[in-house]
Amino acid sequence: MRSKEEAHDYRYFPDPDLLPLEFDQAYVDALAKELPELPDDKKARLIASLGLSVYDASILVSEKPIADYFEKVAAGRDGKLAANWVINDLLGQLNKAGKDIENAPVSPEQLGAVIDLIRDGTISGKIAKDLFEIVWNEGGDPRQLVESRGMKQVTDTGAIEKAVDDVIAANPDKVEQARAKPSMAGWFVGQVMKATGGKANPQAVNDLVKAKLGIE
């Protein structure tokens, strides 16, 4: 078989059974006004208005239901944080479960509430992962679940300070290592978070650990 390289190789010609169609510009303009926002336009808007990466925006506009879900979650919230939760957590879970987004167990309103709880400091990112799993498996209002299950983040500096003191007192050898090598402070932070069930405010823990160890 020979290859075809030019249009004339395909022997294009008008179909004799079809009448030619002629559209005036007004008709074309009227059709254009009725078109919904197209994927490329939506992608460009998400990048420009929410600061999303090209990669993230491309995933979010790959299907209209995904784009619609994301825009509900992102409304009035941090677009990058919303994108991270929709792409990594929601779509990841849907993929594992073999479900499409239209049958997602977690609604945009529920996911938005989880994000709000992170942003206002009620829960930490780690607790949010656990909360997402509960909502996915059992449903419910995220705020009510946090209250009823005692999932609130510990922000009481007194309680956090006691946990830090206990970890430091139990590991004198690690204290000297951390003072010689400041990056070791992360080990203490991890131990305190473990001791508090992941409920302590991570930034408060980090600040207190460094202050107690006398490192920058």
C-alpha cells in the first residue's frame, strides 16, 4: 500500500447528495454565546484565578463532573488546598474503590467542611485524613463528627508543653544528639505527636521542642 501525504490523495470532493450549508455570522455568534465554558478555557481560568499548576488544572478539567465537584469544594476556599484534597484523596479513593465521582460517598459540601476545619485550626492535617476516612465509610457532618469523637486538635500550650517535657525527660541521650545536630528535633516532634495521638498542633510542638532544646 502506498502512503497518502496530500489532500488530493484522498480524492476529496463535495457530496452530490448534500446541499451546501451557509451560515451568517450572526447565527455563528449566537451559537458561540450558548456554548458552556470549554475545558481549555476552564483550565486557564483555574490556573490564573486559583494559582493551580498546569498539571493539577489538567486533571480537574479532564471530566466535567470532576470540574464541577472541584469548583464547589473550592468556592471561597484555598484553591490549591482544595485541589490537593480532590486529586490526591478523593480521586485516589474513588480509583481504589472503582467508583466515579458522581457516586462519591463524600459530597463537595462534606469535603469542603473538612478543609474548613483544617484552615480554622480545629483539626490537624493528620486528623483530617482520619476524618475523611470516617466520612467516606460512614457519612455524617464533619464538624459534628469532630465534636462527638473528640478529634479536636490540642492547642493548649500547657498540655503540649507537658508532653514535650515528658519526651525530653525520657530521652536524655537524644537531647544531646539534637543539640549537636538540630535536625534531630524532628524526632522529638514525632514522639510528641505520637504521645498526643496526633492531636497536638504541629507548629506549637515544633516551637516548644526547639525552645526546650535550646536550638534554632
